[in-house]
Amino acid sequence: MDISILKSTLVKLNDFIYFDENHYLREKCSNFEALNELSHQFEEAIKSIEQYSKMEQIFLFGNLGNLYRIAGDSKLAVIILEKSFKLAEENGLKKLKIANLIRLGEAFKYAGQYEEALRLFDIAIQTLTPTDDCDLLDFALQHKGKCLMELDEWELALSHFQEVLCI
């Protein structure tokens, strides 16, 4: 399957994925049929993963992991996102490694494994802080803040959100 087609289908997510204001701004789905169809397209592409470059493989695994997380299959999301993270790490792709570390943290949060999620967010933040890579630093901080909200650590969560706003 052509990666550009898969990339263009991701735009459809905006039609049925939303942030639930009543559930700590978790991503939710209003059309599971469309979500499952999109997941199926990524699963089909992964069946012939060897034909893709390492960057494309990371893209495929990373997005499929996110789709599984949103669909409520945190266990499978963790497995797939670990593959994406490992590929990025093995290929020295620091920015993709950190992006997938944050995604993996989200999957652990959705699985109720908050301590592991916080540990991964902290690794991402510590890795990013010296490099001033703001687009990922604000991403890591806001996800850690949302995780802290779920743990009723409101003051600490607010401090992370304020730091994001400063960026």
C-alpha cells in the first residue's frame, strides 16, 4: 500500500476523534466503524512491512498503535508502539524515538499504568529539555499534565500546563 494514501486517510480522524472534556481530555471515538476501517488499512500495510523504509515502518507502527489506543485496546497499543519506539531507537532517529516514547506513555496511561506512563513522560522531558526541541517538549509536558490530572495531582498538573504555555 502507498504510504501517501495512508497519510491522507489520517485526516479523516478529525471527523470522529474528539477530546472528552468529561474524562480528562482523553481521545474518544464517535465512529468505531471508521476507526476500525482505518486500523485495518494500517494492519494490511504492516503485513508486508519489509517493503517500507525504516521511517515508513515507524510511521505505520506509531499510527497503528495510536489507533489501537483510541479504540480501547491499550495492550495491543503498547506492543505496537514498543516496536515503533525500538525501530526509531535502533536507527538513531532521536525525534521519532521521543515522539513514540510519548505515545507509549499515553498507551500506558490509557491502560491505567500511570507510574509507567509518568516514567516515560519524564524520560522524554529530560531528554528534550537540553535540546530546546519545543514542539516535542510541549507535547510531553501536556501529556504528563493530563496524566497527573487523572491521578488528582491538580497543582502539579497545572504547573506542567503553565510550562507548556510559556513555551
